[in-house]
Amino acid sequence: MQSAWSDPPFQPLAADDPREIGGYRVLARLGAGGMGRVYLGSTQSGRRLAIKVIRPEYTEDPEFRRRFQQEIDAAQRVQSIYTAPVVDADTRVAQPWLATACIPGPSLAEAVTELGPLPVDTLRVLVAGIAEALQAIHRADIVHRDLKPSNVLLAPDGPRVIDFGIARAADSTPFTRTGLRIGSPRFMSPEQARGEPAGPASDLFALGSTAYFAATGHTPFGEGPDATVLYRIVHEEPTLTDCPEPILSLVRRCLAKDPEARPSVEQVIQTMMMSDTDTTVHWLPPTLTTRLTLYATSVETSPSPPRRSRGRRLAITGVVVGVLLVGGLATVLRLTRDLGAGAPEATATSSAVAQKAAAGVSPSATPVKSTPAQTKRPAPGRYPINRQFYTGREWILTLTYFDVGKDTLTAYIQYRPRGGARGLTCKDELPTANVLMLASGQAVTSKKTYCSTHKKRGDWTVKAGSKFTDHAVFPMPDDLSRPFTLEWQPGLSLSGKVKGILLR
């Protein structure tokens, strides 16, 4: 058990795993669950993500896709230091996916299973942090519905709650309609067990069960078949032994059968913070902090994709041998790379090289010129886009247009407040990441933003009915002949993408 605990938390990719999801590089496997598989991914700027790919059987139902998109839209409004912010998602592809910030720590389930119950000071911070996460989730009109130890991650600066809202999206699929429950029976509320609507109080019941597990390593309604556990949850009182105070008193209140008798998240936070516990540093025991270092380790390069067919390998080998006899090893390496890409330009280049080889001319004697597609740029001027890419509770963000200059490409983003006036904080380091992702795979990062060049930086107020226009200046990319993507991240809570941009 201890040897497994000391292993790296990332698993290498298998041959059938994707190497790219939604423009994000896939580095390794993180795990799998009832809803899908989770991968470790990376943005172009190197920030790590957790990307959940939904299982195919759920995606065959259009109602699931519709509700999944609803939950994503709501989840993007959740702003709390105790949740994993939703960065990006796509519900239209064959297998929908959801990307969140990657939390560098194990799950509560893994930690307690491997190391046993947590100390009281750790429990206080844990329960208060989960309650703060639920507070933000409920304010966004979301009910988690599947809060459990495996959905709580232990980071160096506090717990993080993940997967909020996803369970609700699956409620209408054929699998749930035929009796499959979404969620773990051991952490369900009585109303969920009876098949009734679950409100915020249902998450408080799950919080009580989760807290008891963290304090004792056991569940309050025992083990056994799902039907047996669900019967106990509805009809019997929990067995609460070996649980220290003040966790025990709080757990009893959270596990009340009547939702109205359960405490509010505010009361949970107040109860847990009635001590001198420092919630900012050293909240985890040493046995857990040593585990966290494994999450900062580098990830091995993904294995190579499946090998080509024998026929294609022979065709490539024939050309390579002919060139090797006259052109030298450097040309062979360049030719092999181009043929492997399968691009029309590469095929044309290899044909020209082969002709030179047949004529006895060294291919390296004449440099290969760039094809027109590699240097094609749009004419200078303004190119309207007008595509909305972020809609939240407070802001709507729209890519309005690009300005093409001699050596620069400038993207203009419009911020429109929803409802009343909204505040903006403009600092040198914001936006945190603006990237153009080209069709060739090249990433072009902005070299200047409005905030970094404007004379007046600080806190601004955008009135209702008004707008704020930000912009980012990019060095002119080498190739804009094919559709490209803008990744805009003025902050994780407002991040978004505009895909398939073509300047014509």
C-alpha cells in the first residue's frame, strides 16, 4: 500500500488515448470515474489542466448534451478559492469534454484510505473549505448532488471541490431513467435515495458523511449492497463512533433526515472556525505534504502514435534510400518528417528532391523555399469577427475585430457588464495569457495588452449599458491562410476560446 502511495499520480498514455483535446496537449492519465476518463492536459503557456472526457454512452442522448452545457455555463459562474475553476469545454464534439484547473494534490478518499483518519486541525480547515465551496456553488444556482471524498482534492493551500453540477446533467439519460443512479449511495441524502429533487440541503447531508469519513475512515451508514445502504440512509440513524468533537456534533446536524433541520453552509463555516487554527499554512499533516511533491514532477513525453501501415513504410523507405545515396542524412531526416506529416506541400517538396537526386544534383545544394501558404498574410486593415465567447453572471465577452498591420495583429475584446455596473481591475500582469493557436500547431503569444500600455491602471467601473474594450497585440504570425484559434484568459473565471477564425 505504501509503495503505491509513493508512485507518481500520473499514468502514461495508452496507444488509444488522445494526444490533443480541444487544442490542449494531453500529457497523461489522471483517472477514471462513472462519467468518464480524466486526463492531465496543458495550455500553450504550460498551465496544467484536468480534462474530463464524457463516456460515449451518455453522449448519445441529446438531452444530456443540452443539460451538460447548462451545467457548464453555470459552473463557469462559480468563483471560489475552494473549487477547481472551469476553464473550457465543448459539448458539440463526439465525446464532450470539460477542462478545469488541475489541483496538485490527492483526493480525500485516496488520502484517508492510504494514511487513515485526519487530525482535528486538518478536519476543521477541510470541512470549512468544503462549506465555502458549496456556498459559492449554491450562489450560482447549482446543487452538487455528488459530493463525496473522491470529489474533494487536498491542495497545499486548502481543499478543492470538483465535478459540481455534472451529476444533474446525466439525470435524464436513458441510463438514469432505467434505474441507474448518478452518485455514490454511501454519500447520498435521504431525498436522493427516494428519487426526490435534491436541493442545497442535500449537499449538506453529503458534507456530513464526507466529514465523518475524513475523521474516522468509515461511512456513517456502513457498507453493503447499494440497496441496503440506501435503506439505512432513509430509515435508520447513522452509527457515529470514534469521531472527535467538534466534528461529531456537526456531523449529527448535517445527517438529519429532515432537510430543514440541517445547518446552513454559513453555520458550518462558523462552527469550524471557532479556534486559533491557522488556515493558511501547514494545514495538512507531514505524511500528506510529502505526497504533494509528486504532483509537481514533470510528466514523461507521450508515447509515439501507432506505427504506419507496412505499405506506407515501404513507400517512404524507397524514397529515403534514393535520397540517402546522393543527399546526405540531413535531407533524409527533413524528408521523412515532411512525408510523415502527410501535407500536400511536403509531397511536392519530396517530388522535387527526388527529381534532383535522379539528375545527380545534391538536394542540399539549393535551399527549399517556403511555400506560399507559409508566408501568406491578409491585407492590412480591419477584419470584423463579432463572436461572443464568454457569458457569465457578471460579464459578456466578445471578440469584435482584428486589426492587421505591417508587422502586428491586434485582437479587440469587448467586455459588457450584465445587470448593474461592474468593476474591473487592470494590472500589468493581466490578461494572464493571450495566445493565437495556428492550424500548423504554432502558438503565438501576445507581446502587449491594453492594461500594460494604458497610462491609468487600477480599478475601473463599467456602468450598466456601457462597455470596456481591451486589446492584445501579437507579432504577425507566419501563416494565417487557415483557420486559427484565439485563447483569451484575463483570469481563469473569464477564460474562453474563439475557434475557426479566418481573416478574409
